[in-house]
Amino acid sequence: MEDIDRCEEELIEYAIRESIRDLSIDSMPTVNGDYLRIVTAIEQGDVYTLQELSGLQAFTERDSRGWLPLHRAVVQSQEQVLDQVLLASCDGTVDDVTAGGDTALILAAQEGLLENVRTLLRHGASPHKTNSLNESPLLLAVRQGSYDMVSTLINCGAFVEQVCLKKWMAIHEAAKVGCSAILALLLRHGAKVTAVDGHNVTPLGIAAEYAHAEVLDILIKNGGDVNAQAYNGDTVLYDAAGSGNLDCIYLLLQAGANPNIASLACQLPIHRAAYEGHILALRTFIPITTKRAIRLSGQSPVHSAADGGHVDCLKLLIEKGFDVNAQLDVHISESYGDMRRSPLYFAVSNSDITCTEMLLAAGAKTDLDPLRCFLVAVRAGRYELVRLLLSRGAEVNCYFRMISDTLFPTALQYCLRDHMILRLLLNNGYDIEKCFLCNHGNGQDIDCDSRVDYQHNHRRTLFYNQDYRASVSHVDLFLAYSSTTGVGPQSLI
């Protein structure tokens, strides 16, 4: 039985080796002398030599990429070379594809070579053949922004509504590129403003996202839905808020776009503008976004501005009366692993001192989150943030019960390796005594009444959880501070 298994393994290994060898042979570039002469003539633009070599079988040979001489010629900017290669090649090769699935027409369109595109079409190239992504020559021509190439392809029968694998059409590409002339041409030949891609995004959404106001205006005048939503609920106005383009925003609002429609992520255009830092767009949305819409969204634009780190937007919102202590709704808070709620938490977790200062100055509270902002700053080792929060009344002896049930305050567990922050805590009222009264563990915890050895029990309490081990130097600091303040088991005797 073992011999049979060994034989099967050897056969499998042999088959693999042969497959690799065959693949290597197939991928080797052609070394035929005539082929090399043809390729050299193409690269040098030598039409006379190509005429001499006309009719040779080498015109049907391919290189390691699966390219024929035709494919090499089509990416050159000399249409005379391409014309001669087409005449010299065998019939029926004009639509042959490379190993990557590209026809000669696809390659010419990608390179933006208008005359080569026209030459190929005259020789019968199909404008409907697509590449491996199902992208048509027309879509690629639009991507190049070439009006003449787009017009040529349409006149030769290209389908204006042909879709790629993402269900992206030429009209979507025109909206992205921002070429109003090409867009108008596509619309005249049957393109629809209501066309949607794989995410249910219309050309209006694309134009708004890429801040092309002129294109957006054309689409609106041709019946585009200004309140269309993608599958994720993003509206066209939400996309415009992301770009921050005021012309696009005004066009949409004048056409009836609703600023109070939220996405599936409960985001309004005002949130997007605040997060991206587009203060002029934010200023536009503030008076037209209803308090009810913001309340139903479950989050304040103050959260968005703090999260994006845009102090100017934060300042504007505060001036307009937005609550700096607004809290995320439960369903949004639960989407974060730390269960954050307040705008201050976003600023502190981003280590943003400027936004933190502004929020605190406006009256932001430091105790609204399950994991206090103070503990976040301590854990991150941000001395300035810790000092700032303490100066604004943050509780130094706060707890985070979800990860610790020890008696001594949580902050110590986060800063045992940080000498500066440890000193800052000790100098701002850290309750050292609780560290010696901690009854945590397996029944062998500190018993102050037993008067056991102070040094042994103190260190055992601090290092009970191996995740919070620290160097002896920090323990010595702690002990020294205890002795100078008179706090510790000695003071309890």
C-alpha cells in the first residue's frame, strides 16, 4: 500500500514538473529571426522593411505576453506603421487578443491614439470587443477624455450603454472625467441619466463626488434624480458634501435635493461636510438641516468634526449652538469596540490636542464614556492630553470595570512604564491608599490587618496581572512617593 502511495506521489510530482516546464516554454519569447526583424522595424518605424517582410508567417507569432506584431504596432504613434502591419498580416487577426485579453483596438484606445483607432476601424476592428474587465473601447476613450475618439467609435456602432464588470457605463466615466462635451454626445446617442452602476450610483452621484458642476448641471437638466440613493443610502447631496464643491451643492439644492435624508450609516450631508473639513459646505448645511434629522441620525456633526480633526468646523458648530456633550445613540456607540459616546472621546482618541482644548473650553464633560477620556490619554502615553484633562477636572481615580476588578484606580495599570505620567497622576490626587487595600485574586490578597511585609505585598498587588508588569524603577518611585506622603500600610499601623 505504501508503494502505491509513493508511486502516486511521484506521478503527481512528475505531472507538476511537466506542467511547469510547458508553462515556461509557452512563456518564452519568440526567437524566430523574421519575427525579430518585424519587431525591430515596428519599433523603429521602418515602413520599407515591413513592406519587404509582408506576408511572412512571423506576423502571426506572439511574444511572452501573447502580443502579435499588430499589438506592438498599435501602441506606436505612427499610423503608417500600423497600416502596413495590418496589410502584411493574415486576414482575421485584427480582433485577436493578447494573453491579457486586450484587442488591438482596446490597446489603441487605452493609449489615446486616435489615428490608430480610426485605422483599426477601417480594417474591420469591432468596437464591441471588451477587455478582461469587460471595458469597451468607448469607455476607455471616454476615460482618455478624447471627444473625437468617442465620436468615431459611436459613428462606427459602439454601444453607449455597454457595461463593464462593475456595471459602469460610458456615461459614468464621462461624469467622473468631467467632460461636458462627451457627456452631451453620449446623451444624444441614447445614454440614460438614470443608469446605475454596481453600487446603484447614478452619473449624478459620480459628478457630485468628483465636483464637476457643469456636468452635474447637464445631468439635472436632462432629468437626473437629485435625491437618488446608492445601495448604502448615500444621496447625491451627500456625495457633493464629500467633495465640498459649493457649486454642486447649490445646483442640487436648487433642484430640490433634500439635506435631511440619511444614509444607512445614519450620516447626513452635514456630517460628511464636518468630517471632511469643508467649512463653507458646513456653513451651508447648518441652517437647512433640521434638528429632527440630526436627532434621528443618532449622532451630532460635532462628533464628525472632532473625528475628522477639523478645529475650524468644530468652532463653527459650537458658535451655532451645537451641544459639545451630545452623545451617540446606543446602536452607533455599539459599532465601536470601545463603546465611545462623546465628541471629546473622538478628539482624545485621535490625540488631537487642539480639538480637545476647544471642546473642553466649550464645556465638554470628561466622564460621559464607559472608558473615560482620561484613561484613553493615559494609555496612549500622551502627557499633554493627560495634563490638559486633569486641569479641566478629569477624575484621576476613575475605573474601567470591563477589564479590571481591582480596587486601585485603572490609570495605574496603563502607565507603569511611563515615568512622567505616573508622576503626574501621583501629583494630582491619585489615591495611593487603595493600592494597599486591594483584595483581588485567589484568596491570598493583601490583608492590612495582618501587618504582613509591606514591600512583598505591595509589589505582589501591582504585578498580580502579568499584562501590567513594570520595571523596578517605577515601583521605587511609587514607594518613595508613599513614604513622603505618609500613605501606605505604614500609615495604617
